[in-house]
Amino acid sequence: MATHTRPSPASLSVAQLRARMILSARRIIREHWPRVDRCPVCGCGWPCPPTETAYDYLATVGQGNWAPPQRARAQR
């Protein structure tokens, strides 16, 4: 089986780094998406600090209103 190594952040283009950061922010939001009004990961009121940071980043790239699809929320 071939082992693939990830390129280091220094070897990524600006577009690749931006795409990775967008995916990471979306994953944080998806994992911390609230059940009722509390974060299932942090246990604090929603939006929790990691979610606020992820939304702040997405807002800077024009995707600040992103929310996980309904199906992803229902699986939790």
C-alpha cells in the first residue's frame, strides 16, 4: 500500500491553503453544531469560541452564512 505524505504548509499555494482553511472552519462548525442551545463538544452556550472563530474566518472569505447541511446535523 502506498503511503501518501501531506505537503507541508510552506509548500502549499495560497489557493490550496485557503481551501484547507475553509474546510477546517466548516469541520469545526459541523462538529460544534448545537443540540438545542449548547455546544456538544465544549458544553458551553452556543456559539462557542471555536465556532465564533471559524465563522469569523469564513466571513473574511465571503462564506460567513455557511451552515452544515440538514443531513449532517441529523446524524449527530
